[in-house]
Amino acid sequence: MTLFLGRHSPQRGAGQPINVGERGLGHVLARHFPGGAQTAGKSLFSAGETVPGLVRGAEGVAPVLQRGGNFQRVVEAGRAIGVNRATGLPTTTYIVITDAAGNLIEVRVRQLGACL
């Protein structure tokens, strides 16, 4: 059994690589990028963004343990990266979810806050 002290993982901290596999990549492209098959009602990344680029930007952010054992990184990109579904406005913030081994589960536009 692995124990975590606080809410940050000592094994998969900031600066650790995130593994972008086919499953995580397919999930993100289908739901959060223009032209995806399941984008209805979702916030979308801008056409010029890429999953590998967004993931690399998240690798320097400390992961926070979530209920269920996954880790979340909230990233402030410093530029417009997509459109917030709730407001219709550009946003500069996104979220990356990984499992305990550092495998990508999800990348999505942050729903609230950080709008330009």
C-alpha cells in the first residue's frame, strides 16, 4: 500500500513526465477539440493547441491527489487556449488529470475562472 503525505504525490510530482497513451489522447480529442465526435456541450481547446503541448505545459505543475486516486494539475497557460462553454469567453486555464503512474486520463478547458 502506498501512502501519500498531504495532497501531493512524492512519486509523481512536478517535473515528472506525463505519459500520453492512445486511450488518453483519444478521449481528449473526441471530447475537447474541434471536430471531435463528442464535443456537444463541452468547452473546447483552440484549433492551434495540441495535446502533447498542453501536457508538456502541465508537467511543471504539482499534481494534487483527488478522491479515487487520480491526480489533477490546474495550469495557467498565460494565453488563450480555448473557449469556456459556460461563458462563451476565451480562457487561459486548463486541467490535466493523470493516474498514479502518470498516465494521461483527461485534458480539459477549465470551466470556471481565468477568463480573459
